[in-house]
Amino acid sequence: MLATADALAILLDAARPIDGIETLPTLDALNRVLATDVTSPLDVPPMHTSAMDGYAVRIADLAHGSRLPVSQRIPAGHAPAPLAPNSAARIFTGATVPAGADAVVMQEQTEVAGDEVTIVHRPQAGEWITAQGADIRAGSVILPAGTRLTPQALGLAASVGCAQLEVRRRVKVAVFFTGDELTMPGKPLKPGAIYNSNRFTLRGLLEKLGCDVTDYGIVADRLDATRATLREAAEAHDLILTCGGVSVGEEDHVKPAVEAEGRLSMWQIAMKPGKPLAFGAVRRGAGGTGGANGGEPAETFFIGLPGNPVSSFVTFLLFVRPFVLRLAGVQAVAPRALSLRADFTQGKADRRNEFLRARVNAAGGLDLFANQSSAVLTSTVWADGLIDNPPNHAISAGETVRFIPFSELLN
């Protein structure tokens, strides 16, 4: 069985950013991935500004006394005149500091009488002045290509005047589910049937990543039906994602179907939950045989997830998420982990790398969900992350463990 790190390395080594660039209004680019660097055409702020409501002064003028006439009033968004000698300018937060002024005194450190102000604090040079370019210098790259655009990244792009951004197109993912026992919510359950929770979980995860999703629904447990769906899905997608049917049972048709329509690396990953995982590709072209111009066949990537709901959830987060992000052009795909205290004991070690559902308690330690079965979907809602527990390691209360928050895995 492959170690989880080795399996992930194989996936990421195969992933390449997809072709296709779109130009979008900055307001519509949330969660998209930049295709080109964003370089600032200007300094931010573009002039010296006041960081406080107060009075702009020339420090040298205060050597002759602290009482000065107020020569002008400067709201934000207005161009001031140069500061008259031996005077102060009433100024507001964000307003342009007038030429000649070298400090701002906050209004709480002044006394006003009529058209004059008394400065009761001796300022230092540059006090309460935000210098031109203090945040961004003209010509600097503020958002490199490959950045996934968060709300604050959109604000940063807007702060330098970017009305549009060049982004990669959305990753196109086809998804389908196998198992004659699967029933959609809203329909009665027949004997031996279960509701298809994985369809809702995986669709939601893909949409949260910003994918363009085609859902082929539940495919009959037959080899011919599975092959036909693979052929159709391969034609217009970057990735085919399936759930169920990747084990080695007589009713597991996904593996032979992918091998017939393309190629497959069948992994037994040394992890719990989620041992069975399939990775490969499906040929594009009529009947799944051959590519354009007689050359090597074009392919659509394939990942097959296990059918147990927790297994499919965890393997998606650990393998599909970084793979999709790398296809989208993101380079930094590894989630950040925390070192936290285990407030529980798990005396039985497993030979596989375990990913345990846990949540942070009020004392800052970790509590473990009581039932770690791969069929207990409740654990994924109760928990707020996964403990990455190495193989053959029993956990003792009080020790430090590696914890990956869902906030890192679900964005």
C-alpha cells in the first residue's frame, strides 16, 4: 500500500494547469485563480495622508510657540494648498497632507479657540502621517499568478485601480455515482437501499472549489453503462470523479471500465478511512479509441473515490482538492496544520495513517469523536478537523498531535 504522501505526490506530479484564460470584472472574480500577475501601476496611498483627525503642522513653526492660526481645512478627497508658514491646517483621516507639513497632531492633543489652535503635544517628524507608497509601491507585483482570489485579494486589486482580472477558466468536472442500492432523497427506500448522501457531499465540495460540475447522477451497476458514461464524460471535462465501485468485488465495475476506456493506477493507500482510491485517465475520441490527428489520444483525468461516506469525504479533501486546485493553476495547495494537545487516549495503534475526526474544545485541546467508522457521516459535521496520526502510533492524553482544520480543507 502506498503512503498518503507518496500517493499525493503522484497526483500532483500529473496535474498541470488547464488551458483557457478569461477576463472578468474584478467584482465577479471571487474564488477564481489568477492567470497573470497583478502589478500595481501606482503607489498606495498615492500621496502622503493623515492617519488621524487633527492638525497638520510644520514642526519648526512650533519652536516659536504652540498657538497657531488655522489656515485651511482639508477633508479627504480634496487637494490642499501648501501649508502657510507659521500656521496649522485642520485635517481629517485619509486626507492629503499639505506640502510643507511634516507631522499631524491628533485633535485630542490640541485646544481650539476660534480660528486658532494650541498644540499641547510636541510631535515627532512624520507622526500620524502615512507616507506615499507605504502600502504598495508602483511597479510591484501585489498578486502573483496562481493566487486564488479571496475577498481581500479582490479589495487589494481594486485598491490599485484594477477593474478587470485575467483568470483561468473553471475546472470542468464530471461526477457520477455507482451502486444499485443508491436512492435519491424524496423517494421511498426499497429493502437493502440507502440514500445517496455522497452525491450531495461531493457536489458541494466541487462547487465550493469553484468547479464547473456536470452531474451524471447514479449509473447502473453494469460494465456497459459505466463505460458509456465514462466515454461521454471524457469528451468535455478535465476530470471525471466517481464514487463507489473502485474496489475488487464482482459488482465493482469502475475499475474494469476505466481500464477498457483508458488507463488506471489502482492504489491501496495505507490510510484510514479511505484505502481504495483509483487514479488514471479516460481516452477522448469516438468509442474511447484514438485522439486527434492520429497521434497519442487526448485524455481526461479520472479519480475514483470509495463509496463509504466518510472515506469519500476524507479522500476528497486530501487528494481531490489539491489535484483540482493544481489543475486550476494554484501552486500552494498544502493545507496548514496545527500542533494541538490531545485531550483523549487512543491506546490501539493502526498500521495505517489514520485521519481521525476531532474538534477543538474550550480548553484549546482536541476531543475525539467516539465512533471513527467510515460509515458515520455524523462525525464530519461534529468535527472541525482531522488529526493526522502516523502509522503504528497510539495517542496518549496530553501529547501533541498534528491537526488539520476543516477551514484549511474546505476553502
